[in-house]
Amino acid sequence: MPGRMDLKGKKITVLGLARSGVAAARLLQAVGASVTAADRKEERELSYALSHLDRRTLNVIVGVGYESALQGAELVVISPGVPSGLEALTQARRQGVRVIGELELASWFLKAPILAITGTNGKSTTVTLAGLLLGQSGKRAFVGGNLGTPLCDAALASYQAGKGAATLYEYIVAEVSSFQLETIEQFHPRVAAVLNITPDHMDRYPSLDSYVNAKAGIFKNQTPEDFALLGIDDEQVAGLQNRVCAKLVSFSRTSPVSQGVYLDGNRVMAIIGSRKEEVCRREEIRLPGSHNLSNAMAATTIGLLCGCPTDAIRHVLQSFTGLEHAIELVRERQGVRFVNDSKGTNVDATIKALESFEEPVLLIAGGRDKGGDFRKLQEPVRRRVRRLILIGEAASRIREALGDVGCVSQAATLNDAVVMAASEARSGDVVLLSPACASFDMFADYQDRGRQFKKLVNQLP
């Protein structure tokens, strides 16, 4: 396995200038590397990103011909959105150039234990909860990664402090994606958690197995001194048990576990080492939905492994109501609840969102297709959805996949969809935005989509 490079004076190309790429470039500039920033977008589209970099020492190659930035590079750092199998990167590897991701780069500078969480759904909620548990317990934790603040920002802060990450942070809580895990070499989490795996990003992966393999990369560098945390209610995740060498812990809503957290009737129970205790009652957890019960149990397991007191964990579970854009109540109007689940960017997430409600649902779905199997929505839509309103590029494909499921409409814009849903909803209904698709056909990202939905809902008379 390649060792860590002395980066000072090295010619390094950062490919992809989203948040992760900018953070990587800033870290590399700080340690004295000769940095070239590259992106397929034009410079006018990257003005915000480039404004956060020191242009005096930065070479910028963007737009058509951006791949020329790879020539002469001694190391290439890619953002998660850049496919690791890009032909230009394959050619660079053939010429002996190392290609890593922002996650791997950051890990070279982080000395605090890394608590890494991946999965198809629930990562952001679990990461946020784990960070809150640590904070409530008086432990200094950085919370970020694929969620919000890139890990390279934590690495930069540590480097600039000059004393190592262990001084600034006792723990690094990181959301990691399959894209990021494709390019790790030495990334080594003390706790590696896989929550669930259902088909997603099938526009990037040739098969479900290849997607599973990417997720399983989180265990690559663990040792028997580390912990592998698995959500064993998920068939794909349970199948990973023989692929880990770390201490195995798990969480389950449906069956007891030998080490970890599980639901026993109405009690959330924990077994860590030789200690068995009740954490809280099921009804004390404020997050809605059975999927969020799983997320809460995963975060609880991580908290207990890090020495968080049970009372502190219980306090957070009793007070945390969820993230923005994740089954977020926007408004109740004339007896109708409007709920923003813009983070529901795949079919399984939308199914879980629908299962969170007993009331009739008017569902707004659609966007850019990620290769999901929309046929899986047929039964949930039949059982729970009174009106389905489709938007975006995938609207026709979803409609075709669902067949005869009742009342289906199509709207040209999100505004039209909100107005349509508001006019048809009756007291006791739920209007739910849970798209089962990516947002990039009509919006900057899922946050932009969710905030526009909330604005439109709050503008309703």
C-alpha cells in the first residue's frame, strides 16, 4: 500500500471544485504543494468556489480541456462527484500517478479516532446524532464529511493549529459515501458503520454487487482493535459480517444482538462488553419512522463505544427531532401537514418516508433518474398515496413503471405541484415531497429543492 507523501513542493491536481475539492485544494496550498485546480465547468460557474482559494499560488484549468491538468501531476485528488473510473484518470494511473480522494487526503492529517458512517439512507441523521451524543457527553467532536463540512477542513484546522487533530478534536464523526470509499488507501476508522444498502447510484455502478463492494471498502484498513458496526436487519449489510476483521457490533429492530443495541418489546437495550442496560423506551425517541429508530440505535451504539453516559444519550434521543429536508414538518395548513423529505433521493428512501405516515399522502416525486427501480413504489403508493404528483425528467418513467396505481398527475414545476397538492388535500392528509430522484434536473442540489418547497408552502394563503 502506498505510503503518505511529503506534499511540500509536489505538483498536485485537484479534480472537481465542489466543496470537497475546494477544501482539498486549501489544505494542499497550506502544506506548500503546487496546486492545479481543475473542473469541467467554466470559470464563471466556479466563481464562488475559486473565491475561497488563494489565486496567487493556484493554477486553474477549467472548461473544455480541463483534463490537461493531469499532465505532470505527481498526485491527483478527486472530489466525490468525479467518477474514479474516468478514462483520463485510468490513463494517469497507467503512467504511475496516484489518484486519491479528498477523504483519503484528509485522513493523512487526522490523529483523532475516526467514526465513519456509510449506508444508502440515514447517514446524515446518524452522523448528526452521534455528534450530538458526543457533545452532550462533553467530548470534542468534528462532525462532517460527505455531510456538510468536508473532512479536509478538519485536517486544515488541525494543521494550522500545529498540534495535531487530537488537540482540537477527541473524535472525528464522518459521513462517507461509496464514491469517497472508491479512492481510499489508508483511511482507517476506529468505528466503521454500515447502516443499510439498497440500490442507489445505479447510473454510476454496473451492478448492486459493485455498489456493495464500494460500501464494504469502509472496513479495508481496520484491525482487530477496531469496531465494525452493522445494521443486521438489512440483508445486504448482514452479508458483510464475514468481510470484517474488526470487533463486530450490530443494531437491530427485530432481534437481539450479542454486542450492540436492539429493541426488546418497547425497550431500547444495549450490550457493550459485559454490560447490559436499557437506554430508553421506544416512545421517548422523537424521530419519526422505524428507519429513524434504526438510525438512533446506530448512533447510540457509537456513543456507547466512545464512553458516552446512558443519561446523556437518553437526553439527546428525547430532544432531537431530525434534520432539515429529512421528513421535516414545514407547516400545518387547514388540517393538512406539509412535509419536506427532499433528502429522499432514491426509491428506498421514499418508501421509508411513506411508511412514516398513517394518514393519506399526496406525494410529490420525480427529478433526475439515478437508475432506481421505480416498480418498487407500486405497492407503497397503492396503500398510502391518495394522489401522486410527478415532476422533473423522470416523471414519465416513474408513471410507466407504476402502471395503474390510481390518481397520478404531472406538474411542469415544483410550484405547480405544490399548488395542485394544496388544492386537493383534505384535513388530515399529508403533502409529502419525497422525490426518489436526484435534484439536478431542476435545482442546484437537494437542499435547494427542499428550501424552494418550503418557501412555496409557506407562501400558500
